[in-house]
Amino acid sequence: MPEVQRIVFAGTPDFAARPLQQLLDAGVRPVAVYTQPDRPAGRGRQASASPVKQTAVAAGLPVFQPPHFRDQTSLDELQALQPDLMIVVAYGLLLPTAVLTTPRLGCINVHASLLPRWRGAAPIQRALEAGDTESGVTLMQMDAGLDTGPMIAERRLPLPATMTGGELHDALAELGAQLLLETLPDIEQKLAAARPQPDTGVTYAHKLSKQEGQLDWQQSAQALANRVRAFNPWPVCWFEWQGKPVRVWSAQADSAEATRPGTVRRSDERLYIATGDGWLELLQVQPAGKKAMPVADWLRGSGQALQSGEVLT
């Protein structure tokens, strides 16, 4: 079979910029890079280039930013590149069949889970939220479904009990880049041997929302501790006190029998909140308008008024 020479890379966030940079470091230069259009960001809401675009521009690669692939112009641009293969990593746009079939070898995707578990938009956070003890990355051949294509290769990663969403993101970005580089030299043979995903074990990682970050004290302490670490650094868990949100960056579960959910138990330096099953000990918090701090600093400062026996809603 002909050698894979003309590669197109498609991705948007930092999770995708890392494998793109490692491809470049290994001497693999895509003929073009696709990324989402610049979006408003920061306090000034000025248009900001994605991490993938920044990486591509720094390397002198052509960049395409179609808002979608529903028009013929975008499809014609891709076809004119005559790609052998399209590598897709967290691109954020649905690819129609006309795009998937344009490259000679089709499109492959680096997905941040062990498929078929956690198909969808937020596999990193959902794995931690569910208390999974293992995650990893899957390299798959893309089809018209949502992360349903045949699996080419995978790498597994054990999950420490304290790992945050941000830490897992970084670990899987590195693991995905390594897997891609290892597989690319004989990708044609690996594609021919790709295996269908099993029908059992399918779960969906639905998109995150800020509203999900609000802590529900009726849930168990372990479920809340999992959510706190999963949602660090975004969207970050929080609860309301004195009419303002207090963000929770770190917490741990205590299995001791608890009282009414939401009840506060505190000392000078430690803070526990009763849950539906056990106590949640808050370790690092961020009161409104302040920086994140150890809970002891908050209790000695603006959190002094929080008293044992108070019930949070």
C-alpha cells in the first residue's frame, strides 16, 4: 500500500495541541490543520485563537477554521488537500460522512477513555465522577456515530483516588500523543486489523455544565468527593453560604455516621458537612471574590461566622 504522506490534523483545545506538537517534534508535518473558529475569551471578550491554532501558526502550518462542514466550499478545501489520513483530537465539530470518507484511509480519533465506556463530550470528568479506578485512551477509526468506530489501539492508566480532572487531562493528553506516535508508522496495517467496539459496557459522558457544580448534600460523601476532584479545574464545585457561592477545590469523604444533610461541623481548622451518607471534609475553598485557600485560612478569616450546627442548603 502507498506510504502515508499527506496528513491533516483536526483539533482545538490543549488536549489536542499536545499530540500536534509531539507529531511536529517527531518530524511529522501535517499538510494542514483544522481547528474551530476563534472565540471571545477573557474579560475583554476579544477573539482568541485555540491552542491548536497557536501551535500550528508557530510551526508555519496552513490553518483552516470552517464553522462547520455543511457547505461545499469547506468540503472542496479539504478535498483539494488530497489527504491520506485525517487525525482528529477533540476537534469539537461533528464530521459528516463526506468528510470522513475524503482521506484515502479515512479519519482516526484519539479519545480520552477506554471505549466503549464514556463515549461523548466529557469522558475525563465522568470517569472520575463515577469513581472509576482505571481510564486510558483509545485510538479508533471514525464512523458516522458518536465515538462508535472500530478500535485500533488503546493504552490504560490506573486512577489514584486523589487525581483531579486537570491531572487526568494532562496524563491522558500525554498518553494519547504517545499512542498516536507509536501507531502511525504502520497505521494502514493497524486500520486493517481494527476491531469493533463491544456492545456491552457502553456509557455516555454528557457535556459538563456549571449548574452541575452545585453540591447536593443529599448525595453521599464519596459521590461528592468524586465530583469535587472531577470538576477541578472546571466547572468547579460550590455551595452557597450567606447568599454567595463558595467554591470547593478539594475535599475528602469521611464514612462516620452523619446527621441531617447539610449540617456543619467545624473546629478552628477543619470543616465537615453532613451528607446523605457520611461527612464531606472540605480541604481547599474559594470564597466569593477571593483566591483559593486552605479551609483553615477561610475559617480564621471571612468564614469565622460559619458555626457548627448550621445547616447549608
